[in-house]
Amino acid sequence: MRTVHKNWRDVQRRAARGVCALCGGELYAGEQVRRLDGRTLCPCCARRRAGEARR
């Protein structure tokens, strides 16, 4: 068995820049991020929260 070193072609995805406060998903540089109530959210969770607020 040999060691295989991974080469990340997309430099921005080498390390996460943050974490979504609701789902715990990793947020990378260049992705859209929303801040609601002082918390950082991924676009999916931000849409869900906006839908809940309209009800």
C-alpha cells in the first residue's frame, strides 16, 4: 500500500473559512455567506430562516 497525496486543484477549497451556525456545513472563500442575528449561515440555511420569518 502506498501513500497518495491529494492535490487540491481549487486553491480556495483547501481549508474552510468558517462554519454555518445552523447545519455545521463548511464555508469556503468565494461562497456566498449570510449573517443573520450575528450568526454566519450558508445560503441554504439562510433561505430556510427567511422562509420561517415570513410565516
